[in-house]
Amino acid sequence: MGNEARLQDILTQLDGGLDAALDRLCDFLRIPSISTDPAHAGDVRRAAEWLRDELTGLGFDAQVHDTPGHPMVTARSPKGDARPLLFYGHYDVQPVDPLELWDRPPFAPAIEDGPKGRVIRARGASDDKGQLMTFVEAFRAWKAVHGSLPTDLILLFEGEEESGSPSLRPFLRDHAEDLRASLAVICDTGLYADGRPAITTQLRGLVGQEVVIHAADRDLHSGSFGGLAANPIMILAQALAALKDGTGRVTLPGFYDGVADLPEALARDWQALDFDAGGFLSRVGLSQPIGEAGRTPLEMVWNQPTAEINGIAGGYAGDGFKTVLPAMARAKVSFRLTGTQDPQAIRAAFQDHVRRFLPADCRVEFHDHGASPASVMDITDPAFDQARTALSEEWGRDAAFIGAGGSIPIAGDFKQILGMDSLLIGFASDDDRIHSPNEKYDVEAFAKGARSWARILTALRS
Amino acid sequence: MGNEARLQDILTQLDGGLDAALDRLCDFLRIPSISTDPAHAGDVRRAAEWLRDELTGLGFDAQVHDTPGHPMVTARSPKGDARPLLFYGHYDVQPVDPLELWDRPPFAPAIEDGPKGRVIRARGASDDKGQLMTFVEAFRAWKAVHGSLPTDLILLFEGEEESGSPSLRPFLRDHAEDLRASLAVICDTGLYADGRPAITTQLRGLVGQEVVIHAADRDLHSGSFGGLAANPIMILAQALAALKDGTGRVTLPGFYDGVADLPEALARDWQALDFDAGGFLSRVGLSQPIGEAGRTPLEMVWNQPTAEINGIAGGYAGDGFKTVLPAMARAKVSFRLTGTQDPQAIRAAFQDHVRRFLPADCRVEFHDHGASPASVMDITDPAFDQARTALSEEWGRDAAFIGAGGSIPIAGDFKQILGMDSLLIGFASDDDRIHSPNEKYDVEAFAKGARSWARILTALRS
């Protein structure tokens, strides 16, 4: 009997086991695995061990690996001749402050009736324990129906995602041989607006750069020196202002090397999303897209690179007025990257740009804050269309290929260290209140999430 | 016997009375008339009364006037048919913190031997009690020789100069009839570099303006919104950068209306000063004049207007990095004015300029911080050349007509409220440590200062 023939049995199995699956999730949610708080280090380890035991019980070869920080959990299903897939999630959670804003204790999960249906209420319900368990429940149901786990699965569950993943890259490098698959599957994203299932196929990269302009060796009186001595705020303002031309394009030489127009198929997909830029902006008090002329708003945030000033400081900006010519001025600048833009080349072009504005008697200091290229998945990999079809069937509406304006560092890490693209699928909703009090996950997202993975696994294993 | 014939007697009188004059100055310096410290309000009044008594003893009609703040001291000499002159100085002093950096108690004055000669060491020795007493000692010696005071003098001594002169303008308005003369004489300036006597004949004005750009109604994530939503720091940077063109000229329409090239005679005078711009800048770690091409460095700071950014703040500028698109950004900008530039017109032109950079969904907020025009004295008034000749004779070297890059508000107030130009002459040195611990005044400056006023009075009364 082929895998597809058994899919219906797996879905039935999942539906019948939903209450038991929710009980297991609640057990998992009771462990306060807050990774940023050293007082909870033991709880983080307990969550890792809970997962290991759960996976071992399903027939995985599961292990807890010590790191300089919190443990990594890995698990492997039996080897076969299928396409190896790496599933990634994280079992640590955000802190719960301010505790008084929670309607119930954050680590005493409960199923509640909400206006849109039942929800699982607890810290980590959505981010990421609930999502992670959609994997596990799909594997469990598969095994119940097939009698064995899908072969050639590698699982990697991290305990430091909410504290910056300091151990992740070294761990990927040290265990590259064991972890390398042909595709990663990441369950840390959400549904698109109004509940449409989505696969994030491209994420912008990021270069962060601090620039400090030094002029005189002390603050000067602007009466005595104004018009004669260099003003570092003016130098900085001129360098930053010249980063963009009148049409919104970034002016750095070579900046657009590697930036590609959106493939026609994706352009059609994005068009079909009917993104309401006006509504999106009006929720934050704005109304006008400011990106490059001729681009759609979704292109501006998902497929176009940009230069942004994230912070600036210099001289006296407090109450009242000081007629000072300051000794220095600083700014934090970031570039969101798309396509194959080279972060290091862009950093260098920015530094050259600033130096062109620098008088000979001033100096500039640069501090680097991260550099990661964009993640653009190869959507000609049939897995993407197979997963899209599976999602569309499960949710009863067309799944979308979408982009993301921010980065999900793990996708870049998998690409750079393990050479894999990522299939980014998740079932979180905008109203899940992740990182906030009263976090929840929709029971429907949990149930249909597990069913979605059963469908996707079946499609990828056909 | 004419006044000029008696000048030598006055100078001899001053030389013979120097020790007694120093004793009187030390009495005055013992009164801790710190105007910013309410605990010293009684001392400030005591200093006012000390002055009144001193002036009454010389035959002036002297009064202490209450104000909402510290008192004003006025005094008048008998009326005659001479040109009325208003002498201005201030009897309050700066605070003394940090006290532990003083080599002796700040209000226990002493005559000390210094590397360049004797000095009077105390708070206020130079700023401005010592300078003020050069007036008084000149009047005293005049009376001793002539038998009566010079006629048609009005004296105005303020007790709030070190705390922003809040009562001064209302006092000038309320007593305009009594205080109006044909020329003010102000003793709160210094010798030019290396001790050359100088008359400050022009001071730049000042317009202070704060600008706040508001974009979204909250800080945004630059991943989700970058390239789509307005960035107030970029708007601000572009507006500020465009204030100057590539040659250093301010671009505001009409900005240079009223700015005049330096009259040829002054240009020659300034040239003769051999201003060492390189040395001036190198003392603060710089080397390159940045003003408008084709201007000398002294023109840049004394005769050219300028636009300066005195402070800027927006977004996150602390340690590390935040990928934030801030809701707002602010800057403090000032314009130094020359000639007859109109402060209000320039404020309006700047606001219009900023608004041109403002997207329709952002808004701007302006806060005004003072507006005063430049003070440019009419040096065809013969008093200026008479005073210059008198100074040159006393100091044995050519006195200079100089400018000042900053403003001395009292000169503007006299012009605007009383319609008088000011003869700004003082004998302070750069190394007097005014406002700092161990303030001093050179005994030579005190002695030659009083002699200078005797010569100037004689010249103006001839």
C-alpha cells in the first residue's frame, strides 16, 4: 500500500488522538524552560530530556547534547533511501514578565474557549512548543499507521532560540556530517493574514553598521567656532542623506548587484495576496509607501533591499538649547538585503561612502553589527510545490508563497553551514501574543498543523 | 585747562592710587555674590549696596533697584552738555564648584606673583568685578584731578548676568527714558590674542530652533516595515544635509539677505591681526577651515552667517544594535547671523525648508529657542576711532577693531530697546580662567584698564 493511500488513515488517527496530543503538549508546556533566565537552566534541561524521552518512545535515536549554553536535542529515524529532511524547532520559551498581566499562571496550561474557537493558553503554546509538537504528533500518527517512522528524518530542537542561539552555529559546524540533509523544515513561522497557509520562500538579509564621526577633540562653542570648525553631525547627516536618491534608491555603488526582479510566478502569487498596504500602514499611523518608485508595497518589504538609519545621536538633544559644536556624532545604520547581495561588499561600500564625506581633519570609526545575506529558497525544488498543494488541501484554500522583510537567522545558518534550503511553514496567528502575556495557540492550528505535516511528509515521500 | 591737558595728571593719580584701588577691589571680591545660588541672594544684594555706596561717595546719584530677581544698580553723574554715555558691567559672579580645585578660598582675594606678573586671584576678579572697577577707578581719578565727575554719565550694573539676565530687558524697557544715552560702553570683553587691545565692533546674532519629525505612531521593526514606512531620522538627515551646498553656503532662500561683505577698512584691520587659523584649530585637534570657499577664517567666524546642528537624537543609539524604525527624530539647529539678517525670516525659511522634505503622512513640530539679530556697530561714529587711538597710546601697540562669533546679548538689548550702539572694550586675558577654579585678573590689566578708560573718557569729552 502506497504512502498516499495511507494518508487518510493518518489523518483519522490524528483526529482521534487530538485530546491525548493536547495532554502531551500541556505536559510539555508545564516545564518553564525560560532560556534567558539562569535560574531556569534546570527547567530548560528538563524540557530537553522530556523531548528526548518522547522521541525515543516513538522509535527515534534521540540524544541530549551539552553545549556551552543550553542543550541541543537531536533525533534520527531509521535510515532508508528517502530524501533526508532536517526538522528544526525550539523548546525554550520567552520570559513571562509582567506576570500580573497574565489571566492564569503561564506554566499551568489550559484549553479555553475563545471567540474564534478553542485555544491552548500558556507561555510557549505558540512559540514554539505547540508548533514543534505538530511535527511530533505527525510522526506519531505516521508510525501508528505505517508501523514504523518515516525514514531519513533528522530532528534538531534548540533550547536557546529566545536568547540569541549562541551555541547553534558552532553546533551546526561540529555536527555538520550528522545534520546535513537535502532540505530543512522549520516550524517557527505563521499563517499569512486572515489564516491563509503560507510558505516563506525568501527572507531579507541584514548588515548592521555603527558609524562614529570624530571632529574636534572636545565640544566647541558654536559662537567661537561655528562656520570654521567641522561639525560631525552635519558630516554624518550629509553622508546618511546621500544614501538614497530622490526616487528612494540606495546610491551605494554596486548596492543592487545581485538584486533580481521578482520571478513572474511569485509576482503573480504576491499580487493574489491583495496586500492592503494602506491598512497595514494605517495601523501604525502612516499612509504612504516610501520605497522605490514603481515597486509594489510587498516588493518594498520582501524583495527590495533598503538602507535604514536605526539610531542617531550627537551634541545636546535634551531640554533647552546648548550652542555646542560637538566632538562626535554617531549613527546605527542597517541594510536589508535581497537576492545574492554580498553583505561584506555592502559594508565596504557604505564605509567608502562615509569616508567620501569626511574632511581630512576628521576621522571615522566603524563598528560592525552582524552581516547575513538574504535567504532565497530554490522554489524549483519540487518539495515547495508539493508542500503547497498539501497545505492547500488541508486548509481548503490556496496556500501562498510569501516573503519576509526580516531575517530568520536559522534559515541562513542552514544555508551557509549545511548548504540546505529551508521549507518555512508554521501555523501561528498574528493574535497569538507570542513574547507577551496570555500567549495562546489555536487548537485548530495545532490539529491542522499536525495534519498538514502528515500531508507534506506523505507528498515528500511519494 | 582742557581735559587733555589734565589727562597726564589723572594717569599719575591712578598710578599712585593703585594699591588703594586693589584694596577696594579686594573688598568687593570678598562678597560672594553668586547669582545662580538662592542661598547667596543676600550677598548679591550686599554687593549691589557696596557698589551704590562706593558710587555715592564719588558724587554719583546712585540707587539700588529691586527687580523680580537680583537688584540693578544705577548711578548718574551731574548733567551737563556732554554726549551721554551709558557704562555697563555686572557685579554678580559664577559659582565656585568644584571648590577643591581652588588653590585658595575663592572669596579671600589675594595679590599673587605669577609667571607674567602680579595677578588678583578670586572668583569674579576678571568676570566682571575687576573689569567693572576699571570704570570706577577712572571716574575716581578724574574727579580727584578735575574736582568733579565727568558729566552725563549713566552707570548700569547688573546682578544677574551669570544667570541669564532675566530682569534686564524688562528693566531697560521700564527705565528707557532714564537709561537712554548716545553710546553704551561695555567692559565685559577681553584683549585680543597676545594682549593686543581691541574693540569688538560686530557680533553675530543667533536663531535657535528645535525640530522634531514624527512618522509612525510607535517604533517599528525595520524588518517588517523597512523600505515601506517613513523613517524620521532619514527625513531629518536629508533636510539638515540640504542646509548647505557643496561650497559651504547655506541654501535657505533669502538667507543671505542683509549679509554684507566686510568694509575694506575692517578687512585690512582683520588681515593685520595675522589670525593663525591653523593654530586656533590645532588647539582643538582640527586643521581645516570648513566655511564658504573664498572667505578668510576670521570672516568665517566673525562676518559670515552659518547654520549649525547642535544636537540630534532618534532611534536607538546605545550599546549594541536595535533594528528599529523610530517613531520620531529631533535636532537642535542654530543660525549665527551677520549684517541685517532678519532672525524671524530665517526661522520661517528654515521651517519651510524642513516641510519640503516631509512626506504627507509625517508631521513636524518646531520649538523656538531665541532669536537675536547681529550687532554691527556704526564705526563711523568718531567715538570708535577716538577710543582706538586712546587704547593704542595706553598699550603701546595698535588697538584692533575685531568681531565676535558669539553674541553678547546686552549689546543687542541696548540696540533694540535703547537704540544705542555699544563700545565693547575689556582687558581680560584668555588665561583668566573665568567660570573656572582659580580665576584671576592681571594687575596690569586692572591698572592699564583704568588708565585706558581715563584716556577714552578724555578723548570722548574733548
